[in-house]
Amino acid sequence: MSVLILDGNPPVEVVLRRSARARRLSLRISRLDGRATLTLPNRVPEREGMAFLREREDWLRKHLDAIEPEQLIQIGGTVPYLGQELPLIAGDVKRAKLSDGTLVLPDSPEMAGKRVAAFLKLRARDALAEASDRYADALGRPYGRISLRDTRSRWGSCSSAGDLMYSWRLIMAPPQVLNYVAAHEVAHLQHMDHSDRFWGVVDRLFPDHKACRAWLRRHGGALHRVRFD
């Protein structure tokens, strides 16, 4: 893949992707990181791609402007936690510590992001293990092991062996959203598809799943725009 530059104020970088399967030019913007991607069929010359971009420049800039900026984790700022913004302060501690509605960090700003991420991952593992246990017991089906990743394409998955994978960023969402994802993946222990029977199981385990799915569609991208580097 290469990058095209659309001149202007400011210039816009667009990833150029060639595809043998594409039948037409298409332009997409990721809601997660704001990356614009232009897909070209293999036989279409790059100059046609640039012309295509210029024709859609107003649309592209409008949608890029609507994307929320990234949230950089730093002392004095906040981090989403259980659906709320948790203040981050420096204190006399050796590791991140939750105290009186704030997260206290050692006074080393360069390590703030890594320490906050470590705190969130520990809390996510505990919360997701508890929720998975609860729904697996209700379903009467055991699962294999739980793993946490920083995935962008999905919030969770269930393998054919019964292993569960979750995005640790779910701990930043409201608790009911995390619980919904756990119920969703546990339901796959009984049905490894998204059939009506599967959704019937989800409905029994977590009746309010439609509201949580809507929350993830509206706000899930913001969780991926939190940077810990």
C-alpha cells in the first residue's frame, strides 16, 4: 500500500489500496482512527484515483472533521473507566492506585500511559472473568481459557475449542456493555453462529443487549482513540 496526499489546508493523507477483487473505486474512513483509504481496482491508474479524491474532497474533509480527536493519557488528564472519566493525578505511590474516585500514579509522566494501561488490563481481566463465569454457569456450559487483546475489528470472540478472547478496552465502557459482550461470547459456546437460536440464548442471558450493542456502535470508536503511548 502507498499514500496519496490531497493538497489543501491541512493536507490529507489517504492510503491507496490495490485490490484484484474491487470492481470500482471506493473511499472509506475508519471511525476508529480516522484513516482514509482509497481502494482501486488493479487496472485503474493512480491519476484516476487522485481525480476521484478531488471530486470527493468536501465529503472527505467534512467526515474527518467530525471524528473526535485522540485522547492522550497523561497526569492531570482523565481516562475512561467503567463508563466515566477517571481523573489521573500524581502521588506518593509505587504503582497505579484507585483512591477516592481518582487514579493515583507515580510522579513519572513518561510512564503514565503504560501504568494506566496496566491498571485497566488487570481490572478488565477480573471483570471479564467474573462475567464469563456468571454467564457460563447460567448456560451450563464451561469455557476454556480467557485471553485479552487490543483488537480493533471485534470486542470479543469464542473459538471452536471454547476459548474466549476479549478486548481489554471494554473496561473503559459502562459495566453493562462489558457484561453484554461477555454474555454474547458465552452464548457462542452453544451456537457458533449468529442465528435466531443464538440471539435467543443472548436474550436469555442478557435481555438488554440491544441497548448495549447500540452503545458500542455509537461510542466504541472513542475507546480505540485513547492512546497509552
